[in-house]
Amino acid sequence: MSEFEIKLPDVGEGIAEAELVEWSVAVGDLVCEDDILCAVMTDKATVEIPSLVDGVVLSLGAEIGDAVPVGSVLIRLDAGGGESPEPPEPQSGNIPLEKTARQTLKNAAQADPRQPSSLTTALKGAPPREGDRPLASPPVRLRARESGIDLREVAGTGPGGRIVHGDLDEFLLQSRPAETDQPQGGGNDVITEVKVVGLRRKIAEKMTISKSRIPHITIVEEIDVSALEELREQLNQTRRDDQEKLTILPFMMAAMVIALKTQPTLNALYDDEKNVIQQHSSVHIGIAVQTPGGLLVPVVRHCENRDIWSYAAEVKHLGALARSGDATLKQLSGSTITITSLGALGGIATTPVINYPEVAIIGINKIAIRPVWHDDQFIPRKMMNLSASFDHRVIDGWEAATFLQKLKALLETPLRIFVERAE
């Protein structure tokens, strides 16, 4: 027997460990080089770990949900008779971080077409051979596992038979048992324990840190967005084919860039261990995005150098990557201030939780037509509340209120956004 170890690679500067969120193999399984062995998560980025050799699984080094230190053994393989194969540099399974699910497929597509594999077969659109691992991103696999779904029973409608979240929805819908009459006041109470792992655990940890360390102050301000909505509709009607449709987000981002010029304290990170406030000259806005696996915050960088059309294009691009599970660690980190919105479900007011270690977050609530007193009568206006939370250790109430009043003035007279950006 020739034993070969696969270790957790260096998954990023300053990162000492990653959480194991999925095993794709079990003890006794036969694996081939480049077969996916497991998936790990760190700072919301999911990385799939492939095998470096052909072999049989001897042992697994961790369980789902375990925090695995960088350099520790993930799996041991029997690499077959003869001498142990030489591992590629760097040794002992130190593979590049960027070998994610999509990049693994890309590499397979570039491989020698005379050497067929399940990946190249799937890329050509042919159904995978029996026994092949179904094609799906790590978030889809995690959701399937938590829902008790065997992906081998799910028909994939994505490229090359790739299973997407819509396929899981359809599978669950078709497999739902027919409703039956239950006796009133009776029935069995089934309790299911679901281990909190992966993205959901990362979110729980970050929210706990934010609420335990940051004394939040939340201010709600009412905004008349009637003129803004009229301008937005006009711009959408005259936009070019290569321009994305405008939502309220690009206008909010542009207004924030202007308001932050006079209040740079809000565009900052607070290192409460060193007691240092890091004020940034560039504005990197995080956009909270709801994904099937939980909330992610991709970052639109250097917003001070963009226009509203660039905002719209980048928000759509990053949102799609986040929902598909293909966003990189760089795209999910580095924000200096965050916007969160629930769209039409936003309610009248919210109390958003600050994206630690930032010092401010702006929450957009739903737009509704409300009666507004004007001169001597009530008139219908499109109204929206902004709910903004601030780190009260860094931001005083006066500063927070001043910032919101500036946003209010810009959003209620949207042409000022374009005038002041040009100054």
C-alpha cells in the first residue's frame, strides 16, 4: 500500500483555518485525479478540494462543520502499488485557492479532448455516466444535503446537466406528499435537528460579533421619492441596449458618495482591539444580497469613480455571482459601508445590523404611496423610509442625523446628485 495525504491548502492571507461543509467521498471510495473530495468555506468563499492522485479513500480527517487548520490532513488515500507518486509543488496537497467548482469545469474543458472524463462529457451536454458525481455548485449541494435530497435523483437543467436551485425547487414540489386531513388537536410533533454549518454559521458568528461589540444607534428618516421615481423611469425608457435597468440602488449609492465627502468618519472601519479608526478615501459599498444559502455582501469598489449606469451593471453582475455561489473572496470582502434592502418586502422600518467592522449601514425600506399634507390638502406621494444604523462609539447622533438629512435632500431632488457629482 502506498499512502498519500491531501492537506488543507493555504486558503488566503491571514486565514488559519476553514470550515468543512461537504464531503463528496466516503471511506472505501475509488477516486481519480481531479475528482472533488470535499468543500471548505472561509469568509463566505467556498472552495472545492480535488484529489491530486488516483486512489482509494482510507480515512477522512474531519467531520462536517469542523474547523480545519491550514496544513492539516483532510484525507488519506491508498495510491496503489509501487512507489508513491511525487506530489506537485507546493507539496502535501497545497493546491491553489482558486480551484473552485466553476474553475474545475473550465480546466476540464481545456483538457485534451482525447482523454474523456465525466467533466468533459458533461460540458459537451451528454448525460453523465452512471456512478458519476452530479454537477452542482457547493451551495446547491449544501441545500440538497440539508433538505435530504439525493442529487443523483435530480434532473439538471443547467449547462451540461448542471443542477441549479430551480431544479431542487421542482424536485421538492414533485415529491411533496399529498395533503391529508389531520384530526384537530392531535398529530405527531416531529422535531428535526439541523446542524448549523457553512454560510449560515458564518452569518451567525458575524452577527453575534456585531451585536455584542457594537453599540448600535438606529435612525429612521422619511424620504419623498416621487421625483426620483419619475427620473428613474425616464432614464430607463431612454437607456441604451448595453445599459442595465436602473433600480433605486444606483441613486442611493451616488448620494452616499456625495454625503461621505463631508463626513468621512462614516466611510471607515473600527479596529476595536487596537482602538484605531481606519478612514478610507475610496468608497467601497457592500450590497447585501439574499442567496439560497444565506446573506452575502458583494462589494462594488471605488464608487467615487463610477456613474449610475456603472453601479447598476456591477450590482447585477455581483448579485448573480453571489446567488450562484461563484463569487470570489475578493468580491465578498473589503467594503467600507453597506446598503441592505428587502425590496418590496422591506416593511415600514427596519433595524439593520452593522457589517462589522464597519461603522454604518443604510437600510432601504419599501416604497409606498402615502397621503402627504401640502399647502391646504393631502396629496398622494411615493414615500420611502431609510433605516440607518451607526456605531455609537464612533458616530454621534448629530453626525448620523446630518448624514441622513444630506441623503434626504439629494434623493428628494435627484438632479442635485448629478450636479454635485460633477463639481
